[in-house]
Amino acid sequence: MQRLVLLTLAALWTSAATAASAAPPPGPPPGPEPHGGGEIFISPSGEPFRGAGGVAAWFKGADADADGLVTLAEFEADAARVFGLLDADRNGSIDGFETQAYEREIAPEIRSLGGGRPPPGAGRGPGAEGERPRRPMLGMGRAAPPARREGAARFGLLNEPHPVRGADADLSGRVSLEEWSKAAARRFGLLDQDGDGVLTPDSLPPRPGA
């Protein structure tokens, strides 16, 4: 009787081993969802908002007093908050290592430039110094197509491919808080197209492809 039980167990083990060897090897365990999955909005200061309603989420966070308007002071305060997130060592500037961390960990989508080089002046937003508006050619009767957006500009409100590097006014490879504040004021001016000193959800320019 004992021998019969042992033979039965041996047969079951052999059958299970054969089935396991015939089955395909298991794949790697599922990892976290990639940064690039789904919809993304990148705020004027470079903060990514993933998922639907990113513009509304950013605007609500910047509207500190919840009155439906974003003033220059509120816009600058929101930019200062993002600066604090990027300035990991709290030394008052965003250096090259922190910029690389931003590109690698916070907003890797901006590294996908979609081919080609950014158009002249794109790093400073529309109407930037040095950027010449395109005019229709004589006899053609139509204007040239708008410049293609690159990097973060594909996901934001401004034609600025890199929000951090775009604030480096002296091209030193690091962004000081003063440079960041000046960039925030410049960006506010670009968004405040009617010049009334406030931003509303309806006054914001449309996102590319929206």
C-alpha cells in the first residue's frame, strides 16, 4: 500500500514538472505606468499635471483666493512654489543636476522634441526678442504655417520648449530665484493677452491640438 502511494505521488510530480517545462516562462512583473501615458498639461512654470483637466487643476491651485482670477502676484507665488520643488538642495538656485533631475524624473515628456530644432526665439515664448514674425510671400496670398511646437510647448500654453532652461537669462547653466521671478512675470505678460492684469480660464490661449 505504501509503495502504491509513493508511485502515485511520483507520477503526479512528473506530470506537474512536464507541464511546467512546457509552459512559457513568466514575463517581468508589471511596473508603474510610464510618465508619458495619458494626457498631460505642463504649467507655465514647468509643473506637469497628468490626466484630464490639467489646465483647470493648475489654475485652481494658482488662484489662491479662489475668486476665479489669477493675478500677477498669485502667478508669481505659484512659480515660486515650483522653484522650491526643483531647488532640491535649497541653495537658492536650480543647477544643472537639478535641471537634469527635472528632465528625467518630473517631466520626461519634454525630452521628446518630435524631431527638428526649436524655432528661433522659441525658448522665450511667442513674440520673444529676436524672433521675426513670418509674413506672407508676395504673390502667394497666404501666410506661412505657424512654427511647430517642441518639448514642453506641445503640452502647455506658451511656446517655450524648456521652462527651466528658458528662465536662465544669462545662460550660466543655473537659474537663480531672481531669474525665475523675472521669467514668471514675462510669462504672465504673454498669457495676459488683453492686458487687464488678471488671467481667467476663458482668457487663456488654447492648448496646441485642443
